[in-house]
Amino acid sequence: MSFDLKQSLNFAELKRSRKIQQHNENRKKIRRVYYESSLIDNLSFHVSDELPNVVSTLALNMNTNPESTNKIVHDCLSKVLFEKDAQDEDNIINLEEIQSNAVNCVIIDHNHRIDLKFLSITGDSPALRNILKFIGHGGYFCCNFCYTRGQHIERKRQYFYEKKPVLRYSSTYNKESAAAEKTKKIIYGHKGISILQNILDTKLPEAIIIDYQHVSLLRHAKTVLSTIYKQFNPSHRRLIDIKLKNQCFPHFFNRRMIPFKNLSFIKAIELRNILLYGFLPLSYEFMNREQLAHFALFICSFRLYHSQPPMFGRETVRIANQLFEQYYKDHKKFYRLIQNYVLHLHSHYGNQYVNYGSLANIGCFSQEDLLGHISSNTHGTRYYGDQIVHYYNIDFSLNNRLSKAKYEIYSKPIDLNADFIIDNYSIIIEYHNRICKCLNISKCISIYRRCIIRNNTFHSLLYKRGTKSKSYFISYYTSTNDDEKYFGFIHLFFYCKDTTYAVIERFQNMQKFSSSFKSSSYFDLLKKPLDSCFSIVSKEPSDIFDVVEIGHIIKHCIVFDFEQHLIVTEVSAYHEHD
């Protein structure tokens, strides 16, 4: 069921003169909408046809039960607030208010209201340019966060390092956008007032999130890697392409790495894997040591901003910013005419990290996937908005009928190996005799091929269906009181006395990876982050076997051949959408 919004608007205009003083000026952004319940408990409202470029019908499938409503809305919104005592007998719709403000309040009934909180906006540069009414990346003063002007050199706009750029603040941002709207001129990059200015609950420009997948991966990293690849001789190009193509990753890496010769067709996720994990170990023997150390500044800075949990706690942002500042400062020593806008944007990652956290949390590609899925629910050539809302409403209805288990972080062994002969592993028997006094070991101990640890699946060498993936090489601690990190591969998991253990064959820790850059002028800056991101271990496993509780296993690792040793690096973040 729906109701006639135009009729309500006419009625509201008649009462407007009598009710205008009752409106609270502090709620200029609130647009109240009447609610009329339907048989399937859908909440729907219609927007006037007079509003351009707005979907004519928006339906939110909700249950008036507050707990159920909160569960549904939480998946879609960054913040939901319920106000049980919000009562207003005469919900008046102001036409002028509808035309100028956002939908950020939905009335369910006299006792319940949902406030929609719009935290931020993200996207690529062309999209942000249009919706923010700001000059594009080809113009002067195109940075949304500072007043860096840029220099036009050889038909390219360059943004060289500035020690302390003048930042834009919300007060001046609003004034300059208002002045640009009034004068119809470009004022420090502003073309006018953004339609989001009265919608976002976070003030501009703090509400703008730089999408690292466009800026860092598809633009800056791709440009620099292409430049470096051209500096290699043909034989080195072939070798590094083979290494990239054949490199193994854990099973949950949907995309791995592709050769540099196919860089034109590379995906952002593939670039992320090259930048975070593969480039430093695989290019070490081909690159000039000083240039590689300089690029390592960017890799380590990016790795710190991306890490989950933060690699150095509260110091993470300071160290990452320090690394990038030195990289940016010396960039022109190694590269010419690529000190562009996307390089400059990295200097604002520090403030963004403080506001929004790890880069792994804020990529916009997953949101593009969602928008693509929604926009595909159309047919014909008209009424796209109505069709999208209709099918989206059906998705919500079907989703609500499914029983959902509460999200929990859990660990448990899976894939029982009933045919395993325990007598072949004396270390298991010895460990069992220490913790259990029973005589029937075969019934007391169960052997497993895989194990879920903190919701992430780890394989063992007993698991033979992993094909080319390596999900059995891990980092771990031997006990709760041991601060030294070890690396090795898992032989098997076993369950005994309500506890799951892993039998791990240890690789011997060798020299620090940063020692390879001792001759570089960047050694002091790189030492701490490099040794935290990459470790050098022996080529072959030692004869040391550790039996550890699965709670002491830290992360999966990616392993690279490095001269007479192996380079090992941990997975940066688990939950990022591929």
C-alpha cells in the first residue's frame, strides 16, 4: 500500500503558516515522511515527481519490531539510532525542505524513528569531482584537503613535495564553496556547493575518503612499476615475469600476481598482492639497491596503513607517515614527471587513517560490486528507480525469512582423518603422555587435516586438495609467554582433552631482511618496518618440531625463494573483500 504524497503536500502547505514556528531550526536536515503500514510490514514512501534525478520510489523492508529493524538497518547504514519517545501528531512535509535536504529520518510510528547517519563519501576522482562540484585532477588546486596548487611542466601537472602544505578546514571549505556558487567562478578548486553538504553528518572535507585501490594501486603503483619494468634488461624482464606467474599464495587469494608484461590488463587486487608481498623479494636481484630501498619506503608505508591489526599499535600512523614523507621528498631523484596528483594524495593518508582506520576497511570496489548487482535488476528503458527498489525490496524480504546464526569468532578442527596411524609420530605420543594418563591413545586423540582458527581456515600437509595453494606455512608463538615469532609448516592437527593442537616443523630464523639494505641511505628508516614485514628463514626446515595450541598460531604466510634462503611475509589483512 502507498499513499498520495502530492495530496499530503497540498494539505501541508495550508497548515504551513500555522505550524512553521514549531519546527526546530537545529533539524534542518531532517525530512519527515508519513508512514502507512502495509500487509507485509514494508516501510515505503514516495518522493515528489518535481525533484529531479531522485528515485521516485524508495522502499525499505523493515519489521516494526525494534530489534529486528536494527538488525536489518545495521547492514546498510553506518549508524542507526532509535528514539522511542519521538512523537509528533502532525508530521508536516515542507516542499522547500524536501528540495534542499536529505532523507535522513524515517518515521516508523509515534514511538519509533530511525535516524540515518551519513558518515562519508568515497569514489574515484571523476565521481568525486561531479558530486562535490570540485575541479578535476587536471586543474589547479584540485586537492580536496589542502591548497597545493601544482605546477604545469611539459604538459603535465606536477605536485612536488611540500613540508607543511596549507590544509583546508571545514569552515573555509563551506565559505569558498558558497562563494563559488554565488559568483559562478572557480575559487580554489570549488565550483559550487555540493549536494552532499547538507546530507553528510561529517563535515567536508573530512567526510571525503581517498579510495586507495584507485589512487595507490591502479594509478601510482602501476605507473611506478611500469617505469621500473622498462629499466630492466630483456632477460631480467622474462625472469621476473616467470617468478610473478608461478608464485604460490594461500587458498583464499582469489587473484594472485600476473606478469608485468600484462600490466595493461592488471586488476587492483593483483597489484595489491604485488605491492604488499611480491615485489621486494622477487626484484631484489634485478634492481639498483638505492632505488629499491627508496621504493621500499613506499611499500612499507602502504603495508603499515593496510595492516590489520595495526603493526605498531598507536605508532603505526606516525611511522607510516614518516616513511612516505621521505619517499615523496626523494621521488624526483629516481623518477621524472610522475610526481602527479595521486602521489600527492598519499600525504593525506595519515589523517585518513586516524579518522577511518586501516585501508583494508575502506576500499570502494566492494561497494561498486553491490551497486552493479542492484543496477542489474532492471529491464526496459523507463522507471529504473521503481524497478531497482522493487527487486531490492524482494531481496530484503527473502533475506529476512532466512534464519541467521549470530556472528561469532570461533576455532575448531575440521576434516577428520580416521585412517591416520599415530604411531608414526612419536612427538604426539610423548605430548599425550604429558597431558593425559589414559592408555588408549587411539581413542583419546583425533587427527585432522584442516582447522578453522579465528574464522580462518588453515591447511596441513595431510590435506592433498590444496592444488597450488600453500595454506600450511604459518607464523606462530610456541607459548603464551614466548615473544619470539617462529615460522614453519603444519604437519597435522590433533584434538586431545578438549584442546586442539598443531604439529609444526620449524624453519630456522636467519639474518634480518633489512641487513640487505645496509648500504642504502634509507637503512635507518627501513630497519624496523622491513624486519616486521619480511623475515629470512632457512631454505630447508630444521629438525625441530613444535606442538602448539592453535590459539598461538598467528597468520598465514607467503614464501619466496631468496638466494640460499626463504623470505617469509605474513598476510596483511584477512577480511578485505576481493
